[in-house]
Amino acid sequence: MPTYLYKNLETGEIYELVQSMRDDPYTTHPETGVPVKRILARPAIAFKGGGFHANDYRPAEPKAKEPKSGGGSE
């Protein structure tokens, strides 16, 4: 089950609470009963630098055709 971040509205303390994705967000802390609000968390990854898409996903450039040797036999 996923972990969600909740903020205590009285003290500002942040909690991690585990609950099903199908459940409604908590309005009170399940153990203490204090009012809480679900907050958004930043993703754990960050893409930095230039051109991830352009560098990694561009099609391969066609190779130059090598000239065939003239059909002379020895």
C-alpha cells in the first residue's frame, strides 16, 4: 500500500501514513485524532542536464554507403 504525507494542522508536524489508494484522505490522525491534511510530495527523481529526449531517443543516423569495388576480376 502507498505511503502518503499528512500535515498536522495544529503543530505543522508532517506524518507519513500508509493507506489504500481507494480510501478517502484522512481528515484526522487515525491514532491521535488531531486534524490533518494530505500534502503533495516531490518526486524522488530529477532529470538535470540538457536533451535527455534528443540524446537518448533520436533515431540512429543512417550509415553512409561504402562504395562497392568495381567488378574487375583478376
